[in-house]
Amino acid sequence: MTYGEKPQPRPIDTTTPSVARMYEFLLGGSQHYQVDRDVCAELLKIAPSSQQLARTNREFLRRVVRILARDMRITQFLDHGSGLPAQDNVHEVAQRTSADAKVAYVDNDPMVLAHGRTQLHENANVMVIDQDMRETKKIRAATDTFFDWNKPIAALFVSVLHCLPDTGDERDPAALIGRVAAELPAGSYVVICQLVSDDPVVRGDVTRLMAEATHNKWGRVRERCEVRRYFDGLKIIDPPGLVDVIDWRPDNPPPPTHLRPTDWVEWGGIAKIEN
């Protein structure tokens, strides 16, 4: 089901690149347009490992959901900025462990919502929320009877916070994490990772490219120290702590240093709510 759906669904804009469709292209999917492919071509010139990172991030998402469901016994997942449905979506991974696991996907991209309505409408334990992820009160209202808010919930912010600008107010990424964490019951988890780079040229060039392509509907590439601050006040699960996500409890030995990207990485980890 879709919550927050407008009376007249927003049209899909095929003239402006969509972050969700670009990610779909980098993953090797088919739901994208020439405008998305063109920007991806420019992105790959700046950061050649972008396609590798997209796939690494998807593997991390599958792995972390599986571990949360299997080892932490989490049966409720709130996925912020869920993107286009792909192979092994959050609900598919979680429901392999627990058939009654519930997943609420949050996104406001018209194409994401269209596919969500088409592919997920038959699953009573899945809902799609048509909202900006920063509208935390509306998201909480949408899930008030869907989730049991007395039981642990995993809030996912996987490769999405770089889409949000620093605003210094309640819409700032750090403030968003703080509000969500404050609402979660004890025993819940918060998963955070985003694109980071040690190279100021990469940070600046990618940020400028994406800002121009999306008409300033993007954030920026950050540094590790900035992402670390998103975890302030939270108990980080360590080991492995905050790492390149390829090193977060990998199923197979990760590549050696000399074979890894040097332009940028997906970086973050998981924290537990203990209040």
C-alpha cells in the first residue's frame, strides 16, 4: 500500500536526472533514461569506481538486513530513500528469515513510487510512503499502526544522506538522524552510510555535477569525520565500527588495499539504541 499518495500522481520527469535512476543504471538495471546515463558518464569520469561502489553498497544492504533479521531478531525495517525495486530488496531479504517481517519504504521519486505500487501491492507486510525522508512526523504517523512502536525497528539510511544538503536546521542530515533515533524504541538499530572521499577535488567536482544535474536537489560528498558525527549519542556496533562498507562483516575476504578505489567509498556502520 502507498501512504501519502497525492490525488494526481506526479509525472515522471525524463528531462532531469534522477538519483534513483542513476543508481539503477550503475547497478546494471533497466529503469533509466538517456539523461540519467549521460550524467553517469560524467560521474564516471570524475570517480571511475562509481559503478563498483554502487554494487558494493547493494551487497552491504543485503548483508546488513540479513544480519539484523537473523542475528539481532529485527522484524521491522524503515528504509529511508529506498530507491527503485531491485533484486533482493529489503523486504525480500528480511522475509527469508522471518516471513512476517514488516518493511516501510520511504521515497518521493515518482518512478520509485510507481514501481513500488506495482510490485509491492500484494504484500501486506510492505508499505510505500510517499514522503521526503525529512518529514519524520508524517512518516511516524504513516507507520503508527503498521509497526509496533514498542518493539525494535531498524532505521536504514543506506547511501542516501549525501542527497541531503547541510542546512543547519531541522532539515539537516544530522538533525534528521537525531529525530529518528529519538523516536526508536530501545533495542532498535540505525544503519548509516554515505559516499565520502579524502580527495577535495572529487568531493567538489561530484557535488557540483550532481547539484547542476538535479537543479540543486542534492547534498554533497562528505568526509569520514562528518559522517562520524551522525552517530553522536549512539552506541556504534564494534567490531567492526565505522568502516568502508565492504569491510562491514563481509561474507568473503574483502580486496586488498591496492585493489580498492582511491577516489571515494561508501562509509559508515550500525548503531544500537539503548535508551
